Amino acid sequence: MKSTLFRLARTGTCSFTIALLTLFTGMLPGVQADETCQSPYMAKIVGQEDFVYVWTLGVEGLGDGQDKLVTVDVNPNSSNYGQVVHTLSVGGRNEAHHSGFTDNRKYLWAGGLDTSKIFIFDVASDPAKPKLHRVVTDFVEKSGGVVGPHTTYALPGRIMVTGLSNNQDNGGRTALVEYTNEGEYITTHWMPTDQNLQGATKTGNLADGYNYDLRVLPRRNIMLTSSFTGWSNYMMDFGKMLQDAEAMKRFGNTMVLWNLHSKKPRKVFDVPGAPLEIRCAWQPHNNWCVTTTALTSKIWLVYEDDQGEWQAKAVADVGDPESIPLPVDISISADDSRLWVNTFMDGKTRLFDLTDPHNPKQVYEKVIGRQVNMASSSWDGKRVYYTSSLLANWDKKGEDNEQYFKSFVWNGKELVEQFALDFTKLKLGRAHQMRFGAYSLYSGKSPDPKTLAATDTGLESLLQ
């Protein structure tokens, strides 16, 4: 998707060259790059991403034992390529999980599922060295009892935070919580339940009130949420939970379609098996979103039909559902034609052809590690990054508990590993959520001299 939010960051010859290219071509040739999972309201990266910020869980007895934001240099033209260039510890272990930028990408919000703290990092002042700007410590109090801030999603001038639990029974009934970019609480939007549908229509049997992820399609005025489980489950040992029949009943089985402008729920869909990450189509003619269900290993499609009504249906299996490969993170390509699906239990990433979203076909798979969780792919589709950790108490044990950040190039046929960082050996902790950073987003910031020289040379050659 072509972005109109390009920001030129460099001065002198490089800035002039970029300006000429933009003037004569309308866009930079083949160098748009950004996570395809991000909000459409966010500014896009122009050029190769310089950094990946990894929100990392602290491990007792490993390094300082604290949750931290780890900055990895991923620009091949940099003298620090493939290295950790900065770490910022936040104090204690909060069950670090997901993170997301504000619409202006000045701040990166990162939540803790256990303590319900939200850490707001300034990534604009120095993209290579983020600073801790603010810590929101009253999330539960201000929200009216919401626990476990998960997805932090950019809306215009706002951040919408999905909660996973509540402070009454530590179960899965919860809400969306709205903030300003600076971290001031605005309001709470409770999930519809069987007892209080809030005007929504149930298309199936359930309105369980659970929550997990959030995505929007502004052109269709919809917001879509998924569902997972509450604090009592996600803080429990995974093996113990699997043996607890009551605990296994405490997973979400719904997705909710909201009116984006009014923030009112419209429809509740039955989507059994804990639908997790949501990715919505980028192309203007594609009115659909996809998710995967962790416990039933399905790809689900939520789509607008020919009558303008929204529907939900299972469209493909992920691996062998009987073996419960546990689909976790997914990453869609910018042209909507491909979907990466990670499965935690077998450590694989799978590529699905989404040309027909009603009939996805697996076309490739690769083992990334003994366990794999998150995937982030660049806007141009050439780079895919992977991390390992799911939850502190759900990660594998012993030698199977690999903790890593890995960088791959997709050459159109296979993934080719570029470098890997062992987060245990580096005493960093459990690598979880990734977000991209780039000097090109922020005026007046300068990259590594080697990177700048290579960029200038490459752009100048295009003009000759």
C-alpha cells in the first residue's frame, strides 16, 4: 500500500536525492518497508528498516532478570548489523508481551500481562537508543477493573488497548481501554456478553466477553476483536493447565465486529478455539480479515459478503489439528496474497497462498526453532523476523526452551537465514514482540555513517 505519510529525515545530498526520486517517481523505487501488522493510521517507513525493537521477558537469575526493550540493528549496510545495540530494563518482571506505536510513531507502548503496567518508550529522540518516557501504573484502577493490557493499537491521536482479564475473578471477561498518545485515560469499552449485548447481534450461540487482539478497516468503518483467556490461565504453568479440565473451558470462542467510529459492538461471531492475532487486508478492494484459532488449528476468514453483511467462517487447517500445533502469530503480505502462520509446538512457520482468501493453500513450511511465536515481515515482503517466547509459564522446558531473535530473507522460494541472536546466551531473557524502527521517520536524526554513505551512493546511482 502506497503511503502518503512519507517523512524525509536526512539533510544535504541524501535528502535532495530522495526528494528528486519522490518527485519524479511518486514513491521510492522498491524500498518501502514496514510491518504489515501495523495500524493503517501510522506513518510508514521509507527505506530499509534500521532497527527491530524486541519487547523481552526477564528471566530470574539471567542477567539483571528484568523485562527490557532490546534494540537490534537489522540494516545490512550498518557497521552494527546483526548486533544488539541497546537494551533498556524497566524494573522487575511484568510478563512483557505485546507492544505498538502511536500513530505518529513517537512513542512505543508496551504492556505487562501480570502487573498491568504499561511502559511508554520515546523512540523518536534517538531511534537507536529508546528512552522510557512514562509508566502507566493505574491501568486497572482507571479502566474500572481491566487486567492484562495486551494489544496497543494506534488510532488517530489515540491508543486503544485490549485487556485480557478483570480484577474480580481473573477470568476472560474484559474490555477495550482508550488512551491519548501521551498516556491519559479516556474511557473503557466493555466487551458484549450474553447478559449485556450492548445492542450487538449474536450470529451464533456465544457472547463470552473475552478479548485479545484488535484491527480496523477504516474504509468499512469496522473494528474487529478476538479472544483468548484470563489471568488465571495465562499465568498458570502450561502443562498443569492442559491437565485442568476447568481451566481448559476458560478460553474465548468469539470475535466481535464493532462500529469503528462509535466504538459500539455490532456483531458477535462464534469462532471456537481461541482466535488470536487478527490481520486485515490492505488492498482497497479486499474487505476481509483473517485469524487463526490456537486450540483448533484453523484459519478463519471474517468478510463482507455481496449483500454488505459481515460473516465468519473457517477456511483452512493449519498443520494437523489433531496434533494441536498451536498456531500463534500470523503476518500478512502487503498485497494480501500471502500469510505466514507460526505454530508454537512444532517450531514451524508456514506460508499460505491467500490469492483466494476463501480457500487458502499452504505452499511452504520451515522449522525456525524448537519453539516459535512471533513473526514480523517487511512491507516489501523481502524480510521476515522471528522470536521464540509465548508466555513465561507456557514456554518449553530444558533444551527445548530456545530463546532467540532470527532474521531471514524471503527470496520467493525459501527463507534464507541472515543471522540469529541467542537471547539466553546474551543474558537478555525471553524474546517476544517485535516492532520496526528507522531513522527515516524522524527529522534531524542521522544513521550510522556507513549506512548513510551506502544509501547516498545507491540513490545517486539511480539518477545516473
